[in-house]
Amino acid sequence: MEENFSQRQARRVQELIEGIDRGDFANPTVIPESYTYGHLYSLYLYRNTLEGAGDLYRDLFRLVARHAEIKLRERCERKEKIRVAFEVITASQFAGAELYQLFRKNPLFEVFVVVVPVSDLPAEERNRRVSLSVAHLREQGYDARSGIDSATGYYHSFEDWGGFPDIVFHSTPWIEAFPEGLSIESFPLRTLNILINYCVDVVDNPDGTYMEQFQFNKEIYNLVWRCYATDRFEMEGYHKYQFLRGENVKLSGYAKMDRMYQKKEYSEEEIRKIWKIPVGISSGEIKKVIIAPHFTIRDLGVIHFSTFHQNLYFFLYLADRYRDRICFVYKPHPSLRSSSVSGGLFRSVEEYDAYLEEWNKRENCRIVDESEYIDLFKTSDSMIMDSGSFLAEYLYVHKPLLYLRRPEQAFNPMGQAVVDTYYQAQGWDYSAIDSFLQEVVLNGEDPRKEGREKVFSEELDYFGKNGVLASEMIFEDILGLLSEEEKRSAE
């Protein structure tokens, strides 16, 4: 009979304890391959219920971290390529673009991206998300691999691509629905795991428990060799809430935003590939606004941010009203398609897709779905949104934003500092939304600009403080693990 979740965790903890008694963990150079990060994960779950489990976990975590470092160095000494994988669940959440290029250009490494299917999504939505993300990443030149065979429903494993990587970069803590062969639980202890978050953590729930339960102390943050923090508020969150109290955390800045520091002049042709601009109007004659609704419709989930149910058709009206003066990109959260149906806003995904078609058929509107969005940000003039991940990211654009409010929204200290610098309106206040477009976007009145720049400079401008990009700092950390001979050859 197949074991259930509790039985599996108990078995793994028992195997650990028996292995410790046998001396399996006496030497960090040699740990049997039969142990995986699933064993650490199980012990972590017992940290508060089994006497001594917390202290044992910390000791084993440090031993395993040392083991992974040693194995990485041994591979270098044998002149074997180091295999590096980036795991993402959507292309839009890929935080390692610049870091990927650093690995790709270095002969010591072999690097690829895996788009991981989220198994608790409906099959059609799961396959669609993976397919669109893989196609976009390949179009951008990445070696992107699909974590699912959409024809058969077979979930791939790293074993299908030559075995588990030496280094895996994770971009999300939401790993509960990952297929077994792509989950950190199945990774051997020689794999060096790193987390670079796909967003700046800004949200909370009204009772203030979200940060501890769903952000800074989720399991993966206590399993990986290193978490790279985006800002000082995130560092403080780890030190306050994480079980390891920040011992595996380093402040690097936000790798996903590295490209925002790269100056680029966009041609008319490039801008028209990003934005649908009506015929006869040049890109400089029309404003460009992103509409970015969150997925937390109605009362679903732990946090409640979306106002989409209050304004989804009003935005189509605005697109018609300003068709000669403003072009719009509809950039929904990746989960909005399914949640808008489960939340009762649409009766089916087909009905939601019909709504999308209303955007597509307008001459000044375009949909951007499962793709990276840095070029979209850099060429935009403004954004209207109610999500969390874009909240801090748009400060890197240095343009005005209208944040749509609902009573259930709550923020951590970083999020509150950022949202206070933006223009705000209730999600149902059509007059205020229209006034923002008229006064701020079209007329250029931006009295909040100074406040935004102050928060950006003090809290988010990591390049201004460090003098290096976040990807460069992370890459140098990895090179620092190699032998002196290999470090010289990598330079």
C-alpha cells in the first residue's frame, strides 16, 4: 500500500536517525547517495514536535551545505563540466536572465532552464502555461526544457536529461505541487541549491501572519545553500522569521532587475513589436500603459489583492476612449485565467479567452502573457495594477503608477514604503482611474516622483550601493567555491 504524507515524513526521519547512528554523516566528504533533500525536508517538518530535532536539523543543514561545496569542487578538479539548471514555473517569473548568460559564456559550466509544471492546476491550463513559457524562452535563446510531455501527461525528471544538476537555481517557494523528479525533495545532497526570488516580497495578510508562514520561513528557504535577498527589508525578514535566522542568506540585490540598469535605445520597429500602435501614429505620439491585474479574485486564498472583478470591462472602455492617445498592454498574473473561473467571474476558460479577444481586436491593445517583461517595462509610460510582484519592480522604471485598492490588501514594511509613493484609487472608482490617465499620463503631472525616487535610492538601488549587478555578485560567489586553479581559468 502506498504510504501517505505523514508516513513518508516519519520514514525519512527514521532513516536519518539510523544513518546518523551508523556514522553515515560523520564525514562531509562522503555521504551515501541514498539520502536526498527530502530527508532534510522531513526533519524540518519535525523541528517543533520531536525533541532535539531543531538542533539536529541545523547541524545537518550545515553538514550538507559543506558536502555540496566539496562535491562541486571535486567535480572541478576532475575537469568535469558543472551542470547548472534554473527552475521556473512561468517565463515571466524567470529571475536569472543575466546570471544565465554569465554561466553560458563560461566554459566551466553547462546551463539550461526547466519550466516546471504545477501539478495542481487543471491539465489544460498547466500544459498551456508550460508550452507558452518554453516557446518564449527558446525564442529568447535559452536552452529551455519542458517539464511535461503535454501529449501524454508524463512529468519529466532530471534523470531524463542526464541526471541531477550540480547547481539548481530556484525562483519560487511554491514547490508543493512540483512533480517528484523536479522537486528539491528528490535531489541528492551533492546538489547545491540556491534561491533567487522571482519578486520583491511586499505583501502581507491583514493579521500579519503571511510573512512567517508563506514567505521567510517556508521550507525551501531553510533547505537551500543560499538565499539571495533583494533588499534590507527582506534580510530583516529572514533574520526575524526564518528558522535558520538568516545564516544562509546574503544581500545581493534583485537579479531580475539587472537589465533595468542597462541603457538601451529602442527603435520604432522594436517598440511596435512590444506595443500595438495604431497605423498612422508614431510611438512617440502615443502613451503606453500596462494593465496588470492580480489573480486573487473574491475571497480565494490567503491574501486578497485583485480588483479585477470591479474594473475588467471599464478598462476596455478606456481603451476605446483613448485609442488615439494611449495604447495598452494587458499583462495579467499567470494564475488569473484559472482563478477568474474558479472565483466565479467567468463560467469557463473559454469565456475568459473571449474576454482576451476583446483586448486583441482593438487596434491599440495587446496581450502579454507567459513571457519576460523587462522590455515592456522599459518602453512603458505608466502602469495600472493591483498585484504584489510588480509593485517594487516598477520603481526601477522611474515612471508613475496607479495602484488599485481594496480593503483586504495588506503590506509588509517594504511594500508599505513603496505603495505610499504611488498614486492610488479604489478599484471601483472609475472617475479616479480616468483622472490618473488624464492628469498624470497624458498631461505629465507627477508630484509623487520625488518620493518614488527617494524610496528607490534608499531601498532598492543595489547597483548604486554595491557597484556591481546582483547577477555578478551571485556568480562570483559560485566561482569562490571552486579551486584556485579553476577560478583562474574561469577569469
